[in-house]
Amino acid sequence: MIELLSSGLLDESRTTLFFLAAIGIFVGILIGSIGIGGVLLVPGLIYLAGYDIHVAIASCMLSYGFSGLMGAWMYTRKGTIRWATGGWLSLGAMPGAVLGALIVQQLPADVVTLVIALFIVFAVYSSSRNNNTHSGSATMKPLTLSAIGMLVGFGSAISGTGGPLLLVPIMVWCGWPVLGAVGLSQMIQVPIALLATLANFYHGTIDVLLGLAVAAVITSGVIIGANVAHVLPVHQLRNLVTVALIFVAGWMLTRAAFAMII
């Protein structure tokens, strides 16, 4: 049954709204510059504003549709996105996002967090052994790209991270230039967010007002981040991505470990 939640956003204190806005802008800058940052949104809504985890995930997924459109437009203007590659990734991401959104209610959040964190650690280790910083593109078959897209769509819908958190390390691991991987991560947010949001509407776990408010804030940050990414030297951008991934993976592992112990 489709049922929209009444938003509790208007009931939040000004201090809470200020911190949520600050987190949103910071996350938007990270998403726009290195493609990674959405993982911070859900915890912010849960621990700072007291939202239920499923409502937080669903509302964040709605916001990624808008930030993804802006990011894709910014990167397209700068000629960074390979649209054919993005099309095959999106083809796989759409069913993966629907599947992830449909079963997220049944999976323990801490188990999902642990699996994603371990994957990121492995991806960081593998990509660090590949010093690809040229402006070309790795050759990948359409079936491989669609399989990657399905994995990213599934994991993103479950974790509420939007796509870039998983796609960027995978593409870099496969030999894709960092800036090109970040560009693709902007594009893939759109189909993932759209399909996951439709499934979340069906479950009635989405707070539309919250999602739109988050979208407005992080989209502003994406504009700043996309411009920053295209002026940074490639090796600096790559190092920034690696450091961010290590930080996020460490945080997710710690959170999952504490939850399992307690």
C-alpha cells in the first residue's frame, strides 16, 4: 500500500537544521568532487535528527536523483562522462536498485554495513596497486558493465549511498581514470535513485519533504565539488578518493563491530 509519511523536518530545532544543512553541503561537495560522501547522510539523519533508518535511506535516495542530475550535467559540460559506458552501467543498475529497495526492510543493517565496508577495503587495496592516471578509458564489455551496474544499484539502494561509493572504487580497480569514474558515478545516481524511490513509495517509508530539502542542499554542494574536481591534479584527486574511502570503510567497520558486540 502506498502511503506518504508526514515529515518531522519542520519540528526540528534551528540548531539541528543548521547542522543537517552543513552536513548536506559538505556531502554534496564530496559527491561532486570525488563521488563519495553519501554514506555520511544516512547516519546524520539517524543520529542527529532521530529519523528511522529506513526513512533516512529512502529519503536520501530521493535526493540523489536531483544531485545526480546536476552532477551529470556539470561533468558533461566538461566532457568527462562516457555516455555509452554510463548507459550500460545504468541498464544493470535499475533492476539492482529495485531489488535492493524491495528487500532492504528484511536485511539487518549492520550486516549490510559490514559487507560494504569489507568490499571498500578490498577495492582500495586493489586500486592502489593500479597507478592509472591517464585520460583514456579501460576497455570493458557491455555485459561486465551491466553486472557492475546491478551490483552498485543493489548495494546503493540497501545502504542509501546513491551509487558513487561503490562505483568509484570498482571502476578505478578496473583501470578507469579517477575523474572518469567520478563522472560516471554522477550519472548512475539518477536511475538508481529513480527506481529505488518508486519502490520506496510502494513501501511507504519515504519522507518527501525531507528528501527534497536534502536534495536542495547537497545539489548546491555538488556544483562546488564538480568545479573543484576539474582543477585538481589527477594524482591529488586520486589520493583524495583513496583517503576518503579508507576513512569511510574504517567508520563503517567500527560501527558494524560495535553493533554486533552490543
